[in-house]
Amino acid sequence: MCGIVGYIGYRDAYPIVIKGLHRLEYRGYDSAGVALIDKDIKVYKKAGKVSDLEEFAKGVNLHGTIGMGHTRWATHGAPSDRNSHPHSSGDRRLTIIHNGIIENYAVIKETLLAKGHIFLSDTDTEVLIHLVEDIQKETGLDLREAVRVALNKVVGAYAIVIMSSDDPDQLIAARKGSPLVIGVGEGEYFIASDATPIVEYTKNVIYLNDNEIAYIRRNDLLIKNIDNTVQTPYIHELDLKLEMLEKGGYDHFMLKEIYEQPRSIRDCMRGRIYPKIGKVQLGGIKEYTEKLKNVDRIIIVACGTSWHAGLVGEYLIEEYARVPVEVEYASEFRYRNPIITEKDLVIAISQSGETADTMAAIELAKEKGATIFGVCNVVGASIPRITHAGVYTHAGPEIGVASTKAFTAQVTVLTLIAFYIAQQRGTITQSKLIELLTELNEIPELVEKALGSNEHVQQIAEKFKDSRNCLFLGRGSSFPVALEGALKLKEISYIHAEGYPAAEMKHGPIALIDEEMPVVFIATKHSSYEKVISNIQEVKARKGKVIAIVTEGDTDVKAMADYVVEIPQTDEAFVPLLATIPLQLISYHIAVMRGCNVDQPRNLAKSVTVE
């Protein structure tokens, strides 16, 4: 969840580290800190945002061509100056930054306390650097070996960078379960949790694998695994443009990313659909065609917004490919003893490709013999590397913590997977596939049209910005859209919101409805239209305020609802891609009107890389 930046080379490290921390602040923003070497190690850290750290560090010695920085999302220890990273050893020779969680830190800390170690924070990270110090003192090992021995003793996940005043021309980096990438320059190296802080300086990167340790000097990089075997790294070329990481004139990254959806959906489909001949081509899973023809069951595992996308995928795969689908929270799936066989296909969905619970679910399914596909946005992330095959969403960087374009990109890819499996299994006619792909090809333009409701949505948001609760209701594949709409509202505006299947309203939630309760319906003219109208009437009979997402030109719902937002007509299969747009916009505008930090909502981070 935290963000890590490191630099070693010929430039001043501080400006590079600070700029990198700003770019990684979506990963955590309750405190930040930097460590620089200029003869001795200098550490500056502060609770709050990276800008608070910058203010705190004004006028101090920031010289040094080796440095590292950290922006924190708290796990062990409340956000505070003392719990901010970097953390140092007792003798102050060693300093560490860490993303992850050391599960057995309490046992190690108890042992170290008995030996006289004194801790200045409540974090598991400080325990790790004291462990390295203790190993050095007791064994006389050099730092490289002491770090390797220490990492063999800890249980959990980590991405770490360590510096030492005894060897001020070296950084040591390591990872297990948390992402870490190394940028390769001329006489310099960059370290970061993801590529966003690196792209400005180099396109060449190395993604560290689990249980690898990198020993980095200005003109030398050595990578070994935790068993001390030398590894040969593969250098990737980044396909990432600097302008993708800027707001581009928008007030917030979230709004920019909402408006990027026509392009991101188009990029998802590019080279993968051929409407004129009725063909879907997914090169990433092509070699598993026979598996798809004979698969008994598909299990989708994901968390949060990705889980909602998986629910949409369930409707589409079952409808067109006629394969039974189960959608599981990865965080629950991993702790059960699920019945999985070699005939099963597991689809793991994660925007970042680093979600800890989803990765654990993948490993569990692999142990039981299932075939695993990944649906991921970040090239080179962990999930694409540990799955058998998969499909990238190509949505581009998503900086806003609340997912918007990632959701529609995932739904687009799952739609393509549904059609691809149906194509392979012969459960869809060629004429129907031509019809559907022709319509899908037009979705980016229809999303653009749906974005035209922004000003109208803003006016509706003004009416409900002070609400304390909200219900979102839908039927069929619009039910997951209702769930996603509720999640967006609650996570960025802090209004309590719940999504339900519309028919379930009578089984409990209807008790909440009064003149103060806004109820959002996805009420497009499709298979459950008449049923949804009945549900709207039930809400109106109890004086609830109805906001309806309707098909363009609808008059029936318009006559009943207090407010309507129109979306273009499309096939029922693609309604989730359009109906989600006004829900994203209404959540955004309400959050802005309430003075909330839209891009960095409290207590949340973009990538959940710890349990």
C-alpha cells in the first residue's frame, strides 16, 4: 500500500525522490519521509502529505546523490511522525523503507527487546532493520549477507530499500509479495513501487521477482535470490508517456480518468474485435483454446471494484458461453478450502496486478490444478507473471484511488472473454456475434455521448450533497453497476450507500425509505424494465426521492422519477459500460461539493498489497 522511491547516481537525489513520492502518493498519504547520504545518513519525515514533508524539510541539508523516500498507508502504528518511514537501526548506521507487512514482527521484537534493543516507533518495519543490525553484530556478516539472513527469518510481504553509512555508495533492495521496479540509466539507477516515478528518466526497467535481492551501485547491479544464487534480469521497455501522469487541465485525476473512458475502452478493444466477420481475437489466451472448449466451470476472484466487474462478467459468460460461473471475493476464497479441479478455469482480476488477497487466491487455485487467467492493467505486475495466461486492459495509468476507467476496461475485457469463449464453444451464431461486435465497436462513441450529461448530473448532485444515506438498485447485469455506484459514492464522499438487486428491496431495505432517502435506479429499457418500474412505484409510494438512469427518450420512468439521466440506447449486454458513467459523475460532484479529497479519500490506498 505504501510508495517507495530510491535513487543512486550522479544527480541530486532529493528532487528525484520528492517528485517520485508525489507520483506515488495515491499509494498512501498519511505520512512521508526521505533519507539521504552525504557522508552520514540524514532522515527527514513528517505525518501528513508529501507537501507537508517538503515544508518541513525547507532550509535543511538536502545534499546527496543517494537517497530514498517513502509515502505511507498505515498498518502497524497510527499515522505520526514517529511511525513515518524511513526507520533506522539502534546505532543509526542502517536505514530502511518498507512496503508490506512483517507478520512475525512481534516475536522478533520480543527477542530483540530482551537483547537490549530500544524501539522508537510502533512499526513492524523498525523491527526488521533492528534484526539486520543484530545479525551483523552477532555474526560479523557484511550487510549484504545480513540482509539475506534477516529476510529468511521474516514471514510476510515486503518491498524494501536499505542504505548504510558504512557503505554509502550502495542501496540494497528486495521484494516478496510487494511490487518493486528498478529503472536502469547511464551511471544511475532508480527504484520505485511502480514505474510512474521512473518514466521521466529512463524507459528501461527491471521488475524484481519474489525472493530477489538487488545490490545496487552507480555503475553496477547484481541480483541474487534469497538462496544466494545470481539471477539474470530481463530489461523491459516501458510503454508509458509522461503526460499520462499529469492532470491535463482537469481539477482532479478522477475527473480526467472518467473522461478518458472513450479512449481506454477503445484501447481495450483495439486489435481484438473484427465486427465485419464476427471474430474476437485474444492472443494472450489463444493457446488455451482447447481448455476453453471443455471447461466445466469458471471461478472469478477479485476484490472491490474488480469484484463488481467480475459480477458483470458472470452474467455475460453464462449468457453467451453457457459456462457456469462463480464470483468470489479473493479475500474470502483464500481462507476457505474451495473445491477446485483441473477442469476449472480461474479468472483473477486486479487493476494493479499486485492485490495481495488476489495473488494468494491464485496460488491456492494453482496448487489445486486449475488453469489461471489474469485480467490486469499494469504490464509487468506480479499477477500477469504468476498466471498461466491473461488479457491486459490497456486502460493506462489510473492515479485516482477510486477506480473509474479501470472498471469499464475490466468489463470490456470480460465482455471480450465471454464472446471469445462462446465463439470457441459454438454457443453463439456468427450473425449474432457480428451484431454484438458491431454494437460493441460503437460503445466508445456512446460513452462520449453519456459524458455529455455532466452538467445535468452536477445539478442533481447539488440536491443530494447533504444526504446521509443512499440506495442504488438494479436488475440483471445492472445490479453490479448499482454495487459499483454505491461503492464510488461511499468511498469518495463518505456518504453511506448500499447497492442491491432491485427485487431485494422488499426484503429489508425498503424499511429505510422515507422522504430523506435518495434511491438511484438503473432503469434502462431492457428485459426487466417493467419490474424496475414496479420497484420505482414502491419507492415513490413511501416518499423516497428517485434518481433514474434511463434509456434515451424514455417517458414512462421520467413521469415517475424525481430526476432522470439519459444514456444512449444499446444492447443489454453493454448497459454496464454506459450506466456506470453518470454514477461516477454524480459521486464525483457530490464529493467535490462536500469538500472531500476526491483523488485521495481518507483511509484508502490505490493498491492493496497487504492483507
